[in-house]
Amino acid sequence: MAPSKKTAPKNPAKAASISDVARESGVSIFTVSAVVNNKSHVRKILRERVEDAIRKLNYRPNLIARSLIKQKTQTIGMIVPDIANPFFPMVVRGAEDAALKQGYNLLLCNSDDSLAKEESAIELLLSKRVDGILLTKAAGDFSPALRQMIKEVNIPFVLVMRTYPTLTRDAVISDDYRGAYEAVCHLARAGRRRIGLISGPLRISNAKERWRGFRDALEKNQLPFDPALVVEGDYRIESGFRAGHSLLSHRPDGIYVANHLMTIGLLKAADEMGLRCPEDFGLVSFDDYPWLGVFRPRLTTVELPKHQLGSEATELLIQRISGDQSKPVVKKLLPELRIRESCGFAQFVASGQHANLPDSVNTPVVGRK
């Protein structure tokens, strides 16, 4: 009789992975790892779902899973909307200086002011297990999936330069309202009566605040608001050029521009149209750089504390990483009005016409540094 063939044993069931537990419980692997490592920040309902899945799948954590969030990486992520804009490298430098001082490294991402790229950058930084994130927010809400991931991972965020209505987070911003208000009041003190604005994209918080400061300064100085003298740009040179052609065709005698790149575009448009600053229009621009000194006339600007924005945001983020759980704060840093030639103030004073302006126009603005 031929020997009977031995039935081959079935392959044992594959051991459950951390991904299997995450899928079963409907959370991210970061949340599973947090439960495995007994981290206190996971909400009770999520912890119970994960524990149920662990028991059901007979999951046994491995060392790699345990390492996902057990130790800090001493790394901070930072997302800016346009690294080609000269404003942001100085903010990044401030952030990096403050981070290195406290033993942290900085991992930088650029979103191009795109919500999709911003979300991809956040997911990348979370996968790199950064300890916290500095974010200059692109316009638009996070997707529900990303919101859930951020809630589960529960790492601190600090917003830089821009706030967002649906994000209750710490923020370090410049006082954009005050800067715009000072700029327009100064143009009024220089005798400008038809003052126009080239704004940033009004879906962004700092552009809204600069627009609001512009409107309030007109009212304060008893000047009319003319919608034809307000053009929305996107903080880039090309939009300043297009806005300049549109605005200058209405012949304002004063212009406040909400950032320096759009100012370059405006001046190019003025040159093409044969208009001169400050003879034909006074000009105040937002933000200041040493290389702007090559412009003639020298530009009157509202300087923003770029390095300080980055450093103070980083210091606040590290406080949160270290366990500070106090209520979210919004820190506003004061801008500085730097008076030069483009506003035409010196020529106006020399003409003696300033003595005929209303007292409200000649009153200095409170809060200048």
C-alpha cells in the first residue's frame, strides 16, 4: 500500500500590522502608535476604538511602530506660500535662528499659495514626525481628512503672518491694519486727496486688514472712497503692473500699495504711461528692503518686522511643544513707517500748503515706532 500523502499545513494567518489596526479602527497610524505608547493626548473615544481593534486583530506592537511618536525629533516644519517672495526668506531666517538656539532643526516647504500643495506639505511633515509646524496659511479650508489627521496627531501649529477663521491656533502676525492706516494718513498729510489702493488678494487675512486700514484712514481724514481707485492684486509683480495701468488711468494723486512686489509692477506701469512719482502721484509701499534704495525716488515704506515674526513664532511653537497648554494667543507686531521721497511730503511741506489742511490730517498717527 502506497504511503498516504501528508496534508500540507495551511499557512498561518499573517500577523496584523499597525496599518491593519488603523484601518479597522478608522484612525491614522499616528493615533494607533499614540495608544500603543500610552500617550495621554488621544481622546477617550478614539483610544477605545483602537484598543478594541488591537484585541480583535490580536495585534502585537513592534519596535518600529513604537518609535513612530515615542521620541521627539527636535525638528520643526515650516510652510510658506512663496519662497521666491523676498519677504519670506527673512521670516524663515528668523525662525531658523530661534530654532537652532533651542536645539531644533527646521524643515521648509513651499506651498505656492495652493491649498492642495499646502495639504501635501502638511502630510509630508507629519510623516517626518516633526514636533510642530509653522504655517503661513493658503486661502481655503483643510479637507475633512486632513483635519482629522491633524486632530489625531495633535501636534502644535503656530500661524505666521496670516490668521484663518476656522483655525483656532496661536498666531504671530504684523499689525497690518495699523500699517495701512499709517500709510494712508501719511499720504493725506502730504496733501494727497484722491488716494488709491492696490490690495492683496482679499481672501487672505492680512490683505483684508490692510484694506480695512485704508478705508478707516480715508474716513479719518475726511477723504472720499472711490471704488474705481481700488484694484485687487495677488502680491506679485505682474498683478501690480496690471493694477497700475487700471488705477493710474483714473489719475489718483496718491497710491498705497499693499506689498513691495506689486509696487515694482506699479512703477513699471507708470513709466509706460509717462507718469512720474511723486510729481504725478505720491506713493507708500508695504515692506522695506535695502535694495529698494536703488529706486528713484527713494520709496516711503511701511516696514514689517520679518525676522522677528519668524523668531517669535518659533519661540511660541517650542513653548507648546514643551507642554504649555494655555489658551491660544495672537501676537501682533508693530510695523514702522519709513518716510522718504516717493510720498512727496518734503515738497509739500516746502510749498507751505500743509498749513491749510484740517487738524485731523496733520495729527500724527499713534503707535509709530
